[in-house]
Amino acid sequence: MIGRKTFPRGGVHPYERKSLSEHKRIWNAAVPSECIVPLQQHIGKPAEAQVGPGDEVREGRLIGKASGFVSASVHSPIPGVVRELREVYLANGLATTAVVIDLQGEFDRLGKQQMAAEWRDRDVKSLLTSIRKNGVVGMGGATFPTHVKYTLPQGKTCDWMILNGVECEPYLTADHRLMLEMTDQVIEGLEIAARILDVEHVAIGIEENKPDVIEEIRSRVKERRLDFRVVILETKYPQGGEKQLIKAITDREVPSGGLPIDVGCMVSNAGTLNAVYEAVVFDKPLMERVVSVTGGAVREPGNLKARIGTTFGELIEECGGLAEIPQKVVAGGPMTGFAVYDLDMPLIKGTSGILALTAREVNEAPRTPCINCGRCIAACPMGLQPTALFKYIDHEEYEPARALGLSDCIECGACSYVCPAHIPLVQGMRIGKRIARKKG
């Protein structure tokens, strides 16, 4: 397509594998007989448990209350009885308390018509309260509490609201289907966000590999008579990174160590804006999400709307089960996701994908010494030197790594993807950043 935009530095184009699931409509996963609901599904402090063993809960009841400014509430995805509170591990290795609920009783929302509420005459504080109360977080993987993100720091202004419709990770198509099948909801969620932030410009960024979404979004924006700009982007990874998307659409560059709001921009993905819509219009807690269950080892890949707390194994079974034993199961996308060891791991708000990958797809190879080829430097969208950073981290020299720009790494995995020596560069960056933060 002519006029497509992109970011200027680095990037890669991995084999997409989106055809496994992109043409399959979203279907509702079966409601599980038990839900394992972690109280830490977001960046920040974990929610505080509001229930204990033996308590009866309704669908959508508050079971974990936000415990700080950067925190998010957690709600029961099913009616039932709390069996126990137990420690579970999430895909990123974090240990947290989970509320285990056995299904029992009548649903308050499922299968019942909900009344839509008018929001255009409400003030900003009221809209933010609905988003906060219903536990909305960023659903592209970052899981930052949305009400905090949309509350502008004193002295900051926002003039660009951007819908991130890129979904540049291979395999993942949940946002693609969401934008295609729930177009009006996503667009209205964008309207709500633009109203809260009082922006001048609204843009919808979509990669050119989604022509059906581009056509549908343009049509609905025109019908709704909205002054929203649909921006077609080159298919290149990590086009959906906040900083890369902002540069491509507005030509503004987020400064080192800065945030999008530092250049007057705010970015949310389609899943998040759909959750914003449901929270404001239907007062609905974030207790289910659309997730891509795909990969060469899955018999019938697709996109499911599933209740938070459903296990990975149950969702894979919804897709016909495994056609073969996977070499690796990944939570999220293959570039930024985490390998998991247990299919009893629960779906959480930030789980965009469950990938069961074959040995051929994983293509494992032994690590060999760096040959100083420079491919990682050419691929880095942040203009960093991944090989030099990794060497510092490998030798526990965190201060020089920080001086070389370690904190600017967005952990996109482009460097690891192109490394012929199979050095775990992005894993090294993650570890290095955590240790460097602990050391202050």
C-alpha cells in the first residue's frame, strides 16, 4: 500500500504464522468448573484478598481490592464458592496468591441482556472511576492499570490518543478478530479514552497485513462521523511498540528514560479499549478476554473469549487438544512471551496468546560464542548495542550496562531473533534490568 508508515531504526520481519487463526471467528470457551484467579495480574502492588475459604461469590464480585495507587482490582469470573487461597506461579516466574473458586450458582451476566448506559454527559472523574472500579489494565501484555495511565501527571498534557491495532507479534490474532468482529465497541472505547484525555488528535494504527480490519475500521469511523485518522503501517516488528508506533504516526520521539506522555501521546491496544467500553457502558469488570490459542502443535487453532482463571490446558482442549507433543508452550507471543512448564497455569488479564510450538517452530540450537557480526545492533529499534550490553550483564557489570542504555531496552526480542550464535540476549537484558533496579 502506498503511504505506509514505519519507525526509522532497526526492526525485523519474522515469519508471521497468523494464518493459523486469523480467519477464525471468536468463540466462547466453556465456563470452567473451577477458576484459579491470581491477585497479581497487573504491574504494581498485588490486590488484597477480600474473600476467604468457604465464602460464596457472585459473578463479577470484587475478590481482590487494589492496594495502592498503581494497582488494580480483581473480580470473580464465575459464581461459586471459594475453595482456598493458594500460591501460584505466573508465566513470568512471579509468585502470587490466587483465589480458587468452584463453580456453583447462577450467573448474573452470562446469557442475560445488559442495559447500556449513556456516558457522554458524564464527567472525566466518573469515567475514570468506572475504569478503576472494574479493574481494567493494559491487555497487550504490559498490564499497567488503565485508570492510572489515563490520569495525567500534574503539568502534563496529551494531544494524541493512539489505538494500537498493530498486533505485530507472530501467531497472535486476538486483536485482529476483536477489531473485525467488535469494531463499534473498540471504536467507542477509543472515544471514551479520547474524551478522558481531552486530546486534539486521534489515530488508529494498523499494519498493512490486516486489509480486512483497515476496511472495516475506516467504514465504521466514517459512518460514525468521527474525526479519527486511520494510519496504515508497514508490516515490521516491533511496529506495535509504543515508542515505535508514536514515532511512525506522529514523528515524535520519546526521550531516553521517558514515557509517551512526555511527548503528549497516549497509546492503548484494541483489547484494552474494548475493556474500557465494557467497564463504562455496561459497568462490567474485566473478568474475561479474547486469547489466541495457536501454534503447530494445536489441532484447531483459534481465538477464544475465555474467563480469567481458566487453565491453559482447558483452553488447548477447547481447540481440539494437541496434535503432537509440543517442544515448548509459550504465554504471549514468541518474541516477548514466556515459556511455561505447567498447563495448569491460569489465564490472566495480560495473556494475549497461548502457543503450543513444535520442535520445527522452536528451532532450538546450542549457544555458541559471539562472532561480532553486528546483526543485533542493526535489528535493535532503540539503537542500542545488545551484544555489548549482554557482555556487561554476563560479567555482572551493571553500572556500565546502565550507562550504555540498558534501561532503554524494550525487550522486543529482535536481537535474539537475528543472533546466529543463539545467545539469549533479551533474557539477559531482562535479568540485567531487574538486578540493576534492585541495586538502585
